[in-house]
Amino acid sequence: MTRIGLLSDTHSFFDPRFKELFAQCDEIWHAGDIGDMQVLDDMRAFKTTRAVFGNIDDARIRAELSEHLRFSCDGVDVWITHIGGYPNKYSPSVKAQIYTNPPKLFIAGHSHILKVIYDNKINCLHINPGAAGRSGFHAVRTAIRFSLDNGDIKDLEVIELNSKEVDRMESGV
């Protein structure tokens, strides 16, 4: 079994609480818009990390990561990208391939909206972990934990962090 901590849209802020929240995870996956190389370095220093770049990421992050990442983990075919859309509204950059060669698990970020949707047309679970960073229109910062176990996706947990308003008050901004 492999435990995963899933993030997206950190926008240069890696919440220190992820060290505790992802302590039991084997890997961290990030669906783009990392924002700063230090965030990627912090994740890599903490856990094995798989990540893609997003539309806000600079040339340095883009040189380290790819736009799409497809791999197998614990018997699950996984595809991670930043701008991927969701069932019935897939992005043009993934649409043709997702219908002809669907993964079992499709992960995308970008929208800052947490979604977990099963696409019955292609037998694929779609996950967007929302946004874990402080920048963007989302009201509550979110992430996801789950397990992969011999081809099964299970034990999915949504993590809600502080609202951005609470973050501002705590940081004195």
C-alpha cells in the first residue's frame, strides 16, 4: 500500500502543517502552480515527490518538471497535469488521449475548486485537490490524502486548512 498526500496550487506557500498532515504518507504529489522552487525543494526534502508544472511556474520549475506525468503506482495507472479539466469538460490538451487511453486516476489542479468525480464513461476517478496556497479566489485551503493498494484507490480524506481570512489574521496581514 502507498499513502499519498495530494496538493495543488500552493502558489509559493508550503504550509508547515503538511509535515504533520502528510507524516504517514509515502509520497507527495503536486498538480502544478508550485510558485517557488523553495516549495518544491521543501517537499522533496520531506518526502518522495511527484509534481507537474502549472501556468504560473517559472522557467526554473519548468526545467525540473513536465506538464504531464503518467506513471503506475501500486497497480494504479495515474496521470497528473495542471490544466486538465474534469469529466465532460476535459481540457483540449488531454481530451483525445483521456478518451482513447484513460488512466484509472486522473489528477488536475488549476481551478482552485476541490472535486472528486468518478467518470463512468471512461472508468476513471478524477481528483482536483483544490488549492493549498494563500493566493487565489478560494475561500478555504484544501488538500487530499488517499491510499493506493494493489490497483485500488481507497481511504480518501479531504483536508481543510484555515480559511484565507484566518490565515491573514494569524499572520498579521
